Amino acid sequence: MINPDLSNKFKSQFPVISPSMLKCDFGNLHREIELLEMAEAPALHWDVMDGNFVPNLSYGALLIERIRPLTQMFFDAHLMISNPEKYIEDYINAGCDSITIHIEAAPNPKDLLEHLAQSGVLPGLAISPETSLNMIEPYLEYCGLVLVMSVEPGFGGQSFIKSSLQKIKQLKAMISDDTILSVDGGIGMETIAGTASAGANYFVVGSAIFNQTDYSTAVRELAQKARSESASFT
Ligand code: DX5
Ligand code: ZN
């Protein structure tokens, strides 16, 4: 059973802006986290890439584990890796609050999602742009978070894929109100409103924060834009 504290954590804070750490300055990681805390971003999104599931390599559990004591912020790990069952324990032990695996990497994720919930972690399932919602439908009841990729996973800075809006709308009608609906890829001032009105309530943002000099303004304006377009945030 999913820990209700975790699934309710963001209810009063929607829309959530979660900076994608793939786009941060790794030479100043501690400072970047301080700036994001000051910007009142409630969560950090950690993009884990293995050079196999996606054609890019980023960082792994060791880095997340070392950063964990530096902040109280919610740690949201997005595992773009093959065979997530081999590594999932490392990310649980690293102190992630939420762990999202890809349906394309784990086509029968029930056991893994249940294991995450039993470990006190919010279980998440991600779906790539080319994958049909039919693939994840049987597993939605085991998810605390569902992540719609609105770019091909692997790189920050890509353009938003417009057909994601329809997918978000359909998915919103399939999930319970307790399930977080996250969108990831190409989210910025031009695209966030559309995804909010389609039903997303958790927005992963890389370039549109880290390409700005003032993270606080970026986070605040993105949240305002999302809020202005969605009737469902209170
Ligand atoms: C892509 C990652 C995203 C990405 C977002 O595979 O999952 O989190 O870094 O970056 P932007 O917002 O620049 O698309
Ligand atoms: Zn991501």
C-alpha cells in the first residue's frame, strides 16, 4: 500500500515545479541546491541515464546518496535505465522519496511498484512518447505518480512533442485523484499552461529554469502560468 503521506504531500502545493538536475551546474551542485531551496521548489528531479536504455549517461545512486543530507527537499528519481530491478535497491537506500521506472524497461512492473510502496517510496511509472497508454493501464493502480515523457528520453533542451497533450488528457481520466500526473520534457513558459489544462499537476523543468539567471523568478512564473490555466488547483 502506498504511504498516504507521500501521495498527499503535494496536494496542497499543486502545481509542483520540479527542477531537472540534469541541466544544473555540476561544478556548483551544493550552491545550485541552495538556490533552488531559496526559489521554494518543493522537489528535485534526478535523471538517471545508463547509456543503454537511453543514448546518454548521467549519474547514479552514489551521487544522490551524497546529496541527500544537504537538503530536506523531496527527491524524485527518474530511472531511464534497463533492468531497473537490478538497481532499484540502491536508489531506495540513497534516500529517494519517489522512484519512477519506465514501462519500456519493465513491461511487467507490478512487483517492482509494490516493492517500492512497501519500502516507503512513492512508486512511479514513466511512459515514452511512442508508447501506448494501453501498456501502463494495468499498472496504474500501483502508481503514486505517472510520468508522461513529452520528449524522447535521454537529453534536456528538446522541443515539447504536442501530441503529449492528448496523452495527458486521456491518462488524467484513467487515474485516481490521488495519483500525481507528471510531465517531463520541453516544459517552459510556452508549454506549461497547455499541459496544466490537460491535467498535469507536477512539472519537471530543466532548461526553462537553469537557463535563467534568477531561479526564483523562473519557478514562480512557471507555477503562476500553470495555475492560471488549471481549474483543479486550489
Ligand atoms: C529527459 C529528462 C528530462 C529533461 C528535462 O530525458 O527526463 O528531465 O532533463 O529537461 P528540459 O526541461 O530541458 O526538457
Ligand atoms: Zn526526467
